[in-house]
Amino acid sequence: MIKTLIKLKILKFILIGGVSAAYAFKKYCDQKNEVKSRKDKKPSLLTR
């Protein structure tokens, strides 16, 4: 029973870590895409 509890706790930490890593990666990519879109928009504003 103790081994099962330990396995469940480890699995819980792996799942939480995975979700946290995915969220952080998504936030990083969104931020990177936002900076890229800002760079793309600046020249078009200057040409007007």
C-alpha cells in the first residue's frame, strides 16, 4: 500500500510538472509570436 501511494504521488508530480511545463512553453511561444507580429506591423505603419 505504501508503494502504491508513493507511485501515485510521483505520478501526480509528473502530471503537474508536465502541465506546468506545457503552460510555460505556450506562454513563451505566445510572447515570442507577439513580438514577431509587432515587428511585422511596424514597417507597414511607416509606409502609410
